[in-house]
Amino acid sequence: MKNLFSNIRGDAFGGITAGIVALPLALAFGVSSGLGPSAGLYGAIFISFFAALFGGTNTQISGPTAPMTAVSMVIIAGIIAANDGSVEKALPAILTVFLLAGLMQIGLGLIGLGKYIRYIPYPVVSGFMTAIGVIILITQILPSLGYYPKEDAEYVNKFKPQAEEVILENILKEEAAEDILVLEDFKETISRAEKVTEADILKESQTLAAKNASGVLGSLKVLPRALKNINWLEVILALGTIFIIYGFKRITTKVPSTLVALVVMSAIAILANLDYRPIPQIPQGLPEFKAEIFTNFNLNSITPYIFTALALSLLGAIDSLLTSIVADNMTKTKHKPNKELIGQGIGNSIASLFGGIPGAGATIRTVVNINSGGKTRLSGMIAGVLLFVILLAIAPLASKIPAAVLAGILITVGIGVMDYKGLKAIPSLPKDIKLGPLKLSSEVLIMLIVLVLSSFWDLVYAVGIGLVIASLMFMKKIGDLTAERSDVKSIEDEKAWKDETDFPKNFKEEVFIKHIKGPLFFGSTSDFQALALQIPDTASTVIMRLDRMQYMDQSGLYAMEDMLQDLKTKNVTALFVGLLNQPRYMMERIKIIPQFIPNEHIFETFDESMEWVKQNVKDEH
């Protein structure tokens, strides 16, 4: 507690400034997610406070972030569509997924996964962050043009036949659940169908229209219609917001330009009594505990999203710990990764119980906090408390903010979140792979695959595919490198190691020396397996130099066993020199030692093995 209050003035300034910066972003991310501005604000309040209280990075400011919102947006849209387009019906399932993600984050911290996050390859992170920017930019084009597909009657009417099909399908599912035989009791189906009103069909049509126009592909699909139905007032509000955000930074960076843009453009719209579209209503008063998460719990509605919840928790972990590294570099401190994951998980879990969207450590807000004097966890807690006070004090006024202003703010977020460092490096990275006639950089290829798949398909699967490809390419490179350095050569052909310079020339036909200069794992086994085939008939002994074989996996273990079996069949004696602990332990587990290699054939030094050769090998060639 003493450390917590050791920098009260600096933490107060840092927390208040970070909270002010967080306000417009929280509202914007809430609207973008599909749950409304209050969900973004609740997320910012609870995650900021509890992640700071329980987390492992003293200066971290947490809350809804662009990557977390982009993934949440997809989850929310999917569950709403599965619930007849009703946010109210879908909310318990949505918040349960978010709660599950938070609990999984706590689990990740408890099992100590935090320290492994840093091993995610840079091209995967780069492609993902750029894709987040692309997604936010493209999906905010429609609201900044003042076009909402659900409200375009001509567009919605196109989905009426499909809406009727969905409604009929739901009737048939209901009857099947009630054990009604449809073909034998078709009158019941007709009776239920007759109760369907035009309003029901319209509502389902609007849900299908919104779903069809969601995401990057959906937004691009309806863009021509949006351009024909531009609301110029909304466009001016969005462009004015963007202009102020970038322009005000040139005047001063001490006052957050995002907040200035929000206040100025909202004031103009409100005071001029313009006919603009406001954001959804923010409820005034204390956030309500969402008991329906537990009272309306339905395992079947959650099961399809368990993997998605895990992916969301992993994304939050990556997002937070990358920000923790930035904070460490600025403050010359060292964060506790597993404790940070537990703190983030607690924050996200509590936020979900009150209807907040999930979040993570936010880089810009953390940097603002540090630059304003924040040094302890108190700064993040103060940021959360400030947002809570703002919620209680100005919720009715905040509900008058134009939707186009938040769209303009999100467009600048999308531009800012892209990884320009990675994009600039594309021309200079070495072209190390060939695809037909094309020579490409494996790093660039991974980044582009993640970027394209994330933007146009699925963020979660894109990262998974990127990790798999990056891992396979890494293993291929290490395998090639190991094979290249570990070619089977006679002592005459291969450059001798220092202790091999006095090798007796009369034994060059009988003794072959094998240098293994790297790990023996599944990426290098195919080249290693060729060893027995390359040894000529004149050889009676193979000396295997294992001084640099630090690691052996199960594939390498069985490749070694097969090779030794082949050598034994050919009556060739194998000697090990410089065998290290991990490979020795692996070989002892399946009895390679001593069945194929007795202990007396394992030597610490090359000189010791040569003593054995001089005493046991005959010069026959």
C-alpha cells in the first residue's frame, strides 16, 4: 500500500489524462462493437480499474482496444444474427463468451503462459495489426457516409424471400424439438406460419441485410449503394472530426486531440440544432449487474464460441503484454507477465458481468499516463474512477454525440493502428523462398497471408494459420541449416575440427567422422536418415561428433535409432563423442543406450575415441 501511494500527484495527473484520452475511444469502440457506447464505457471503467489493481505492469492503462473490439464485433454480430437480430435476446450469450474469455485469461496467467507470448513471430503480429486497421477503416466508411443498410428499405426488401425461408426453417426446428411429425401434421406448420406477420418478416430481413453488409467484404459490397445515398451532413461531421484530430496535434500534444474533436464537433452539431444521427442512448446511473448471464445460461448457445473465447483471451494477452513491453522500455522497469494476465482476466470478467466489452492494455493510453507522471497502479485505477464519474455526471449529454463523429475518431484509430514499420520493410527483406518462378520473402509472405485472411475472412483463424506457417517455415530453415552444416563427409573431405588435425591417414578408409552441428528434430531427420546410405563398404567405424547437438526430439530420437540399427546390420561400429545431457537422457529412455551404443563407446573427447580406434580398428584398406 505504501508503494501504491508513493507518487499520488504524478499518478493523479497520469490517470486523469489517460481517462480523458480513453473517453472518446471507449464510446467509439462501444458503438463499433454493436453493443452501444455504454458497453465501451463500462468496459473502460472496469477493465482499467481492476486490471491496474491486480495486474503486473505498474503504469498500464487498460480498456477496449482496436484489436479486441474488431474480434468482439465479429462475435457479437454472429450471436445477434443467431438470435433473430435481437440484441436483448443475444446479450446473455455474448456476455457469457466475454466472461469465459476473461476466466481463460486468468487461467493462462495461473499456468504461467505469459512468458511464452513473446515468441509469437513479428510478421504474424504485423499482419494482424495492419488488418485491424484495414477492418476499422473500411467498416467505418458506411457510418461516416451516413448509410445504415438496415434502414435502406430497397436493400432490405431483397432479403424478404430469404427471411421467409429462415422463419419457416425456425418453425420446422421448433416442431422437431416438440416431437411433431411435420409431414403427418402439416396443418400445424401452416397454422404457425399464418401467425407470422409482415413485421416479423421485415425484422428478419433487416437482420439478414445487416449481416450481409457487415465486415470488410459486406461493407465493400454495399459501398456503391452507400455512395448513391450519401448523407452530406454526416460526411461533414466525420471529416471535421478527422481534420481536428490531425490538425490539433500540430498545435499541441498536451491536450488530447481526439477529445478536442469530440467536444468541438458535438458542440457544433448540438448548438446549431443540426439534423444529425446521435449515438445510442447511454443509460444514466450505476451499471446494472447482468444476472441473465447465469439465469439464462444455455450451454448449447455457448459451445460454438468456446474456441473463439479462447482466441479472444489469447489476443487480449498478446495485446496487453506487447503494451507492457512498451511500458518497460519507457520506465526502465520489468513487468510480471503472468500477474498481468491474471489482472486483465479479472478486469474482463468483471466488465462482462456489467455489460462491458472486453479490452486489454492500451499502448497510447499507457504512454500518455507515463508521460503525464504515472508510475504506480494507482494511475490506472484513477483513470477508471474518472470514467465512472463522467458516466454518472454527463451520460444524457454524451448520448447526444453524433454517430459520425465517433466514426471519424475510429477512422483515425484505424490509420494509427497499422504497422507501418513492417510495411516499410517489405522491399528490403531478403527473398529466401521460391514459389514457382517467383522469389519471395518468407517474412513478407506470412505477413500478407495474415493481413489478407484477417481482413477478408476471420481474424482468429488467420492468426492461427499465420503461426502454423511461420512455425513450419522456421523448422524448414533450421532443418536446412542443420543439414547443410552436418553433411556426412570423410575426414579428408570435411574441414577438420581442431582436435582432428592429427587424425591418422591410414584409417581414412575405415573410419568416418560425422559432425552434427545443430538440433536433431523432425525438421532435420530426412537428411540425417541418409547417413547410413552414404557410408561406403570400406568403413567399419563411424565417429559421431555430438558436441553441438544440444537438443533431440522424438522424431530425431527414432531417426537416430533407425540409423544405428542400419549401421549394426552392416557391422559398422558407432562411437559417440561429446554427447550432451538432453540427447543422452532421450536415448536412455528407449534403451538406445546401452543396446546400440554401450557406455564404453561414449567418449568425452575426440582424443579418447581415437585411443579406442587405435586399439580396436584394423587398417585393412
